[in-house]
Amino acid sequence: MRKSNLASGRVWLALAVVLVLGLSGCSSPPEVAKVIQVIDGDTITVAGGYRVRYIGIDAPEVYPEKEAYGAEAWQANRLLVEGKEVRLERDVSQTDRYGRLLRYVYVDDILVNAELVKQGLAEAKAYPPDTKYQDLLEELESAAKAAGRGIWTK
């Protein structure tokens, strides 16, 4: 009977540790996750309820007021990521002032942040210290401007 009580006590201790660690925020945000909602052209929600803001870009808004090309940016983002497994790459900062994860988002080998800029549906916008791919994003923005794509339509 003593062994049974000891085993039971260990199980309860293990459960208590898991609960305490989970509630204290020790769990890490995912590196790979399924997209469960596309909020707009530069923000998504992934499994676990994490809201993710794309680093290095700014897409036109759809809420509270729809800006020019906001719907197109949202739709392009949906086509790229909705319902898919994405890889989330951190730069320097973990979150922004609104508590959203700051990440570069990949579907397969496509850097979604860059693809939206390339399509002219987001502008490159540096938010230091998170600037790992800023040169690439600015090059893609220049090409989109020169071609008159999306928000850069002449």
C-alpha cells in the first residue's frame, strides 16, 4: 500500500509542476503553427490563440475603416496562409506593445512578409530593432513601386 501512495503522490506532484509552469508563462510560443484566422494583411491568429504581427511590413487596414487595398491585402494573406501550417521566425523582439508575437512568417519556402510587399499589398516598414530582412523588403518595395503594383498603382 505504501508504494501505491508514493506513486500517487508523484503523479500529483508532476501534475502540479506542469500546472504551475503553464500558468506562469514558461511555455514558449510556437515555431510552427496552424493559422486559424487571418485578421488583415499583416496579422494572423495561430493555434493556441497567439496573435502574430508580421515583422517589417505595414499593410493597408480593413478595420475599423477599410483603406485602399486593405481588402486585397487581407485576401492575398488569406490565400497564402489560411488553414496552413506556417513557420514563425523571431527577430529580436518577442512581442509588440499590443502583446502580439512579432514574426517573419513562412509557408513552405515563401516568406509571406516579402510576398505581400512584392505584390504591392504592403509597404516595407522598419521597426527597429527587428530589421533582419529589411534590405530585402525595401528592394521588393522598390520593384513593386517601379512596376506600379497594388498600392503603388500609378
